[in-house]
Amino acid sequence: MNFKEKVYQLTKQIPRGRVLTYKETAKLAGRPKAWRAVGNILNKSASWRTGIPCHRVIRSDGKIGGYRGGTNKKIKLLISEGVKIKGERIFKMRPKS
């Protein structure tokens, strides 16, 4: 499995109400310094067709980060899944079920 496929697989496994950072995703995919590549891969994905919840990947500093559909849409999606956001930062996540 190549890096891109690993990123997609990992992102698909992020449960509703939870997030991973670009850096954590890169590390789990086997390339710990490739967090920018993770962002580029997810930006180019057709997530609405493939079911990849790329809105669940955020910046390491807790900020929301980019989203192909726009930051406001990413915020709305995360809030609808139970992620607490204050401003444009993750505030508190819902505990695992």
C-alpha cells in the first residue's frame, strides 16, 4: 500500500466526533515528516464520492486547517459530529463511545 492509500485508510477510520492531526496521520502512515503531503492528498480527494471524512483531520496547534469545501463547512461538519470548537480551534472532543 502506498502512502496515499495509507492516508485514505487512516482517515476513513477516524470515528465521528474525533479528529487526528495532519502530523499524527503522517506518522501513522509511516512518514512522520510528511504532514504537508497529507494535507495535499486530502485536498485532492473527492471525499464526497469516496466517503473519506477529511474534515476530521486538523492542524497540530488545534486550529481547524483547510478544507476543500471551505473552513465554515468543515466547522459545521465537526460540530454536527460532536466536536467542540471555540473560534477556529478544537476546544473539547466528545469522549469515545
